[in-house]
Amino acid sequence: VRARGARRGATGGGARVTASTLPMAKGAVVRSTLEFVAERGGAEARDRVLARVSPAVRETVTTTSATAEIPFSVAVELWDAVDAEVGGAWPTWPEEAGARSIESVGVQLYGGILRKESPELFLTQNVSLFRLYYQPGDMEVVEVSANSAVLRLVGFDHDTVATFDHQFKFIMDSGIQVAMVGLLSALCHSLAIPRGQA
């Protein structure tokens, strides 16, 4: 289950990581995370989180604008720091921080995209909310019903060693007796190969 040999930023299907495929995020992602921590735990909690990240990441997350593009790895390092600092006391902080971001900055910047008459209209609109915050990749709608929806994240390869550590911890904590974890790779000559290399 643990993939200790995994390379940071590695992608499946033989695709190479280039400047155009390197996962990126909008600055609003990290700004809203820090604002949530400060609101929930005070400036002291925010400062303790910032003390856990590298100087370069600290500089980026405290100076970036909401619309600037930053490496997704910067956001991941910040999120790992938040989880290490407050995750035990606030186990649902990712969901709470995400909801706060949408309700505040998200509505201000993208109110027309968020305010739809039904969940189906929101999910099937031409503008992708995911791509407004992250590049490359997208969330594709697989199935939509009155009470649920299934979406698939495609083209956004960002797994690190920590990703597999989180999977291992989830499996152990959930008490699953037999777990089968596999790596999905594109078949030779399939359309997924050129898509992954684009």
C-alpha cells in the first residue's frame, strides 16, 4: 500500500511532467485557508501553521493575490501544516475551510456560476468551477440524479508519497481487513496517452 518509491509530481501512463502540465492553483486557495485558521483559532494558530512550512512557501502564501497562479505543491504543503497543527482538534477542517471559501470569496468572484436553480444546472454548466481554481484537469460529471451526483477528476496528477500514507492510514483506521489498492495506467494506444502528455 505504501509507495515509498513514488516521485513527487510523477504521472501515470508514461506522461512527462512539463511546465504546462505542472499542477497549479489560484492564490485564493491558500489565502482562504489561512483566513479560516485565523478565524477559527486566532492569529496564534495561523502563525503556528506558517511556522511549519518552508520559508519559500511562507513567503508565497502570505503575499500572493487571490487571482495569482501558484504551484499546487505550495497549497499541499500549507494544508499538511494545517492538518499537523489543528487536524486532531478540528478533524473536519478541510470541509469547513472549503465551505467558508465558497461562501465568501467564491460567491464574490463567481456568484453567477455558483447560483443556479438546481444542482444539475450547476454541474452541467459550460464553465468549470474546478478549472477556475486549479489547472490542468477538470471534474467530469459521470452521473446526476435528484439526490446525488458522481464526478471524476481527470488530468490533475499531483500524488506524492504523502498521498499513499493518507490512504494507508485511512485503511488502517477504518478496520478494512483486506484492501486491494492498484495504480491505474492508460492502455497502450488509448486516447488517454496523448491526453496525459498534452
